[in-house]
Amino acid sequence: MDIKIKNLVAAGAAAAVNCRPCLDHLVPQCIRTGASNDDIRDAIETGFQVSRNARAKTRGCIDEILTNSAEEFDSRRSECRSDETVAQTGCC
């Protein structure tokens, strides 16, 4: 992966976690490595979309989390990072 793409990915990730200082650093890096304004906007919008989707999924499961016993939740927590769960749910 070339440096321009790495910077665009980093800018998208910074947008996803609302890190303004990161964007202040990364946007000029993107420009210096040849990214167009449209490239940068697309990367940042993709980061915002990832953040919105993750937030919506989390909101949707809060009632489930709150109604499950602590023991049941603890037993299921280890499932989160299994390859099968990632493939089925998109969980990271």
C-alpha cells in the first residue's frame, strides 16, 4: 500500500473517532502525498459512515445487554472476536 493510501485510511479512521488533532495533521499529509480534495472527502466520509453504523448497531443491542445476566454476558463476550462471528456480524 502506498503512502497516499495509508494517509487516506488514517484520515478516515481519524474521522471515525472524531479526532480533530489527527485530521489537522493528516489532511496536509494526504495533500502532500498526492491525494485530491475529493479523495480526502471520500476517505473522511467513509470514516463517518463507519462510525454511524457502529453507533447504530450498539444502540440496537443496549436493551439486550442490559437484560442479560452478567454471567451470560461474560460467557458470550469471548465470542466477539472469533472469525465466525466477524464473518457473520462484521464485528471487529
